[in-house]
Amino acid sequence: MHGEVGFCEWRSWENRGEVPGKDSPGVYFIACSDTKPDSYRAHHEAIIYIGETSQRTLGRRLWEFNTSAFNGKPGHSGGHTFKRNMPDATPGHLWVSACPVALGEPYTTAYIKYLERRLLWEYVNTWGCLPPCNSM
């Protein structure tokens, strides 16, 4: 096993293509706020989605969320939930922070699955519910 993991600085949704590690699999937060969130904790009040991708890249998964959320196209259930539950939110309200994971297989996939579930658990323990655009 090798490599390091950690969440990158928040990027505006318009700059999601600049997320470090966008060509890797990993875990990501999407937040909805007028201003950049001030922490990278899963229980931050602005977080609306906690997601993972182990089969695609982070960049591809964020593109799929965008396509579903703003164009109504298939590809990302969280994007569809966003479109349905947050109809007044615009791309200008969204922020993304990602944690690319490159530990070598089978560690990468196992860690991605573990980390997403751990972060969802942290959110649920704080708020008593899933993030608004997550479902089980």
C-alpha cells in the first residue's frame, strides 16, 4: 500500500475541472452555499452530498452529477435528487472538495467504500439524517 489521501481545498462548481486528482477515483463532498465552506468536515451544514467513485474518475463523476442536476440527463442519482429537491439552487451556489485515492488495488476500492460510509455516518450522527441529496 502506498500514497496519501486528503480532501482538497473547496472549488467553486464552475472550477470543478481544477479539482486535484480529478483523474483518479475517490470520495467527494458537494456543498451548497453563497460562500466557500470553511471546513472539510462531513458534518458541515452546507454539505448536500457525499459521494464516491471507484470505477470512474472524480472528474467524470462530477460531470455526471452536473449533467443530471442541471440538464435532467441520466447518470447520477444524487444529481437527480438535487434537481428535484433544490430547484432554486444554481451552479453558482455549489462547491466541491474531493479526496482522490490511489493506494493500489485492492486498497483503493476498499478505502473509498470505507471512507464514504464513515463520512455519511459522521453526517448522520450530527444531523440525524442523510445529506439532502444522498439516499440509501
